[in-house]
Amino acid sequence: MELANAKLRIEQLTNTLKDHNYRYYVLAEPIISDFEFDQIIKELEHLELQFPQFADPNSPTKKVGGSVSEGFITVKHQRPMLSLANSYNEEELREFDDRICKATGLSAIEYVCELKIDGLAISVFYENGKLVQAITRGDGIQGDDVTENVKTIRSLTHTLSGNYPEKFEMRGEIFMHRKGFDRLNEQRKAAGEAEYANPRNVASGSLKTKDTAEVAKRPLDIYLYYLLEDEGRFQNHAESLDAAKSWGLKIAETSKVCNGIDQVLAFLHEWDEKRHDLSFDTDGVVIKVNNKNLQEELGFTAKTPRWAIAYKFQTETATTKLLGITYQVGRTGAITPVAELQPVALLGTTVKRASLHNANEMQRLDVRIGDMVFVEKGGEIIPKIVGIDFSQRALDLQPETYITHCPECQTELVRAEGEAQHYCPNDQLCPPQVVGKIEHFVGRKAMDIQSIGSEMAETLYRNNLVKTAADLYDLTFEQLIQLDRMGEKSANNIIDGIQASKQQPFERVLFAMGIRYIGETVAKKLVAAFLTIEALMAASVEDMLAVDEIGDRIAQTLFQTLQNPRIVQEIERFKSAGLRFETQKIEKASEKLAGKIFVISGIFENYSRDELKDLVENNGGKMASGITSKTNFLIAGNGVGPSKLEKAQQLGVTFLSEDALINMIQE
Ligand code: IVH
């Protein structure tokens, strides 16, 4: 890296980290994960090592984050309150163990493993058995005196019992159980106040509240995990925790003495599973050398003890090399940049590709081909890249420039103001968009032509047989049978499926047309309001806006689409093929179901449960919630509960599909 670039990047990272520290410690509103924070720290550390001349003397790499808040008395810590080095995988833990073995000349170390509670660090002082002071971590050197607030925590004893030292300090973590957190948020929601993001933030915010009575209402809890006393009473850490427990202090029961690193790893595996059953959040495990003499021998770096390390549970992250970036064109024309990765194992599958979402995200990550990247499986099925291992970046990697033209049809891409995604505007001719439209048209929730799947849609398109959905209805058996690997049976199935689709109701046809923003629900609402395609095509934007759930964006888009000559022609072709473009309004307000009792269960294809209930009631029927001997009909959708099914069968209740119900009313 050039000097000027290095200087700039160091400044950038330093400022970013200071900002994140401020958000985390002062505002208690972090906007990035610990993992992401650590990645930035690592990059900065790496650069500072290469270019020490540019390092900020107050660099976040040299300090424990945090600062003191206004409004509390600031107190200097008797002993600095340090942070812990983080590790994210077994390899890093084994390195930690190797370092310690080497430094101490021992072949196996005794460790204590403790859950790392996700709360905020506190230092409490006891004198002659009385709680006298509580101080937050602050910047590690000095913190806020929050004694009065901490005294409201019920699980923290004010008076010790047993054989306690005359004077001692103990460190621990204040946190909130998830139940208490949920309850608090419910109250806030009911009062119209903003909800808190997570239990950690509330715990931290609570302690910084000036109103002690208010703090007392918060269900805070505490675990103590580190005793500091001058008498030298204890040979090891585990012993000191047991003693503190006997004096009445709250110590986590989950801690365990482990002999050697393999037992430590077993503890991690055990808790990576079991942590989900805990009533509070834990984000990892803290591993501490048990023996106090060894602790002393190992000592501290500027920021952290050398005898302890935190292991962070992973949201399943893997590291791998970025081999290239490709661009995918979706059915709607949206462009998605995709990372092509060196295959890597992640949660039992092999990952070769990950989404980079859009140009902004690529810029934010500053991702370059050749980088080692961190891949994570979040809620989505497609993994995503969450960070770059800058410490491994080769000096000659080039920043990625986003494409300007569609990789499929070479049309210039557009990006609407305020939108993150680039689009290919060539929706009528761009191949993936056209194939996508056909796939959507035959889809299960649209025309439901099951004999045509994604591959067949692609084949029909590539062989020039189907360029638009309306072409499907001109397909012949002779055309199909000429295709590679096409048998008579399959060809017939396709023709039959296409024929049968002509019976699909108007709302499905409208949805199948794949007009932007016209989803299933919107299509139903439109059909219910306009009844025929002619009425819909004659409708003004205002007419459309009058329909429930139709907003400006939908109305404008739909109106314009229905004016498009290509679409008008397509509709004409559909009509001559015999597709349904009108619906009969379901007869409401009859007495056809009078005296009958209905129960509804399951999920339905065409109507919501509420719509079906309304239908029953508008036609004189009665809805009941449970099946009894009085029940006449069970309106059964997909996934009716087994106990309901059995009971209905026992009592001889008649089963009705949604279509059967509608027939009953329309008869
Ligand atoms: S020991 C010198 N033990 O994690 C020893 N810390 O990332 C320092 N934490 O500042 C801390 N559970 O706020 C320790 N069982 C545990 C912990 C724990 C949570 C927090 C603590 C610390 C931070 C370091």
C-alpha cells in the first residue's frame, strides 16, 4: 500500500472505531456486531504495525473502549478494568494454549471456563462485609460511580456472611433476563414508547439512569466472576469463586474447571448448543488460567490479561478466498452481485457463492477479488459476506468497479434515485427476465402448470418456442416432441397442463402476468373490486387508489402497464386462448348456510381464513372454534392439526374444501 493511502486508511479506521466505541459504551446503541468491530480492529492493528509513523497515540487499538458519562461522579479504578482478547475459532484457542504452555513450560494447563454474559462490566467493593461502592468500566482507567443504582439489584447482597476478607473488589456482569426484557418492552410498547433493541442495551442504559427508583423497576441481575483481594488467600481462581459464593455473592453455576485445551473445547461445544436454553444471552465463553501464580507470571498486555481469552460463539462464519464476482439478473431485472468463492464448509454444506447484495454493500465492504472473506449464514438460505480479513490482503488487489451494462443483454443499467439495486430496464427481451416471467407464469401460485418447471421454461425459451407467456397457448405436441430428450408422455403432460390452466380464476391470471408490485393479495383485491379485465383496463389511477391496499406506487405502475401496447396485445392473445378474465362476485348476504355450524382449520390457497369466516357468517352460518357434536362442517385447508382431524372423523363432521364451501354458497 502506498504511504498516502496507508495514512488515509489508518485515519479512517481510527475515526470509525472511535465512533463505534462511543455508540457502544456511551449511547449503548451499537450499530455493528462485535465480530465486525474486531475485524476493523484487526485491520487497523495490521496497518499500524506496518506504518507505525501514522498511528494515533490514542488509537482504539491501544485502549479499552468506552468513556465516562456526564452526571455521575467519576472514580479512578484501583486496578485498571481490562478487556479480553477475542477468539473466534478453535485454532485461535489452541494458539492461546500453545503460548501459555510455552511461557510457563507446562505441557497442560488447568483452565476455568465460564459463560461470557452479554451485559455490562461492573466493579463492586465490599468493606467489612458491606457493599460500599460500584463503578462501571468507563474507559478502563476511570468509570462512573453507580453505587445507588447497583444497590437496587436484588440478587446483589448488601451484607456478606461467613469468612470474607475485610476489604476486596469483585468484578462481574450486570445483565437482564430475556423474559424481563420482553416484559419491559411490552410495557413501553403499550405506553407508546420506543422499544429497546436488546437486553444488553437496557441493562447498560438502566445503570446510567439518574432516577434510582426507575432503575429499581428494571429486572436487572448480576453474576460475579473475578475476585481481587490483597491477602493472597487463594491459590486458584475456582477456589476464589467458591469462597465468594459462600459469602453470599452470586456466582454462575455453569463454570467448569477444565484440564487442558481439549476439555475446554468440549465445554465450548456443549454450550454452543445449550446456550439457547438459558434465560439470558451469552455471546461466548471466557477461558481463564486457574492458577493464580501462573496468572501473575503471565501478566497483562496494555489492554488484556495474557492468562484469559474470550471465545465468541459464531453466527456460523467461515473464511475463504474470493475468486471472482459475477452479476445475476433476476426475474424483475434486479442485478445482484455474487461472490464466487473457493468452496468452504459451513454448517454442513459447501458454500461456493455468496450474495454481495448491491453496489453500496460492495463499497462498504471494500471487497476485492483475491481477498480472504468471512462468510456467514444468517437467516437467509444464501450465505453472505460479512467482512474481509484485511490482515491477509495482498498489496496489489484492485478495487472492484461495478458493471454498467447488463451481462445478459448488454443494455445499460439504471439505478433509480434512492434505490440500492441496479436494474436492467430491458424487461421484454433480456433473457433471464423473459424466462423468469415464464417461470412465474407457470408457478404453483399462478397458473400452476406443474409439467413446466424452471428447466423446461428455459428450454422452451432457448428453442424459440416460447418468448412470452402467451406463446405457451400456441404450443403443439409436434413442436414439443422434437425437443431433445422429450418423450411422448412428457409432451402430453405439458399440453394437458397448459389446457387445464385455462380454468384458473381471474385473480391467478392477473397475478401470473407478473406485473411489478401485483402480488397475490393485490391481484385478489383488484379482481374483487373490478370483476373484469375490461373494467380494470378502463380504470383511472384514482379508481385504483380507491381499492383497499392499493397505494400510489401500485396504481401508477399498473395503470402504465395496462396502457403498454405489448401488454394489451398479450392480454388479447390470452383471451383468445380462453383464459379467464372475469370473476363472479361471490354472492354475499344469503341465508344459505343458516343453522349450520362451521369450524375452520389449516391454510388455504385462494382465500384467507378471515375471508372464509366472513363468507360463512354473511351467508347465515355460524363459526365455532372447537369441534363438538354440534359441528356440521370442518373447512379444511392444508395442514389441519391431527387431533382436529381425528375428532372430526369420530364425530362424523363433513369436510369442506374452500372451493366446496364457495359452491355451497353459489349453488
Ligand atoms: S473476565 C481480567 N469473565 O466480557 C478479566 N469477563 O470482553 C476480565 N464478561 O470486560 C474479565 N462474562 O464485561 C470475564 N465470565 C466472565 C465474563 C466477562 C462477561 C465481559 C466483561 C469483560 C468483557 C471482555
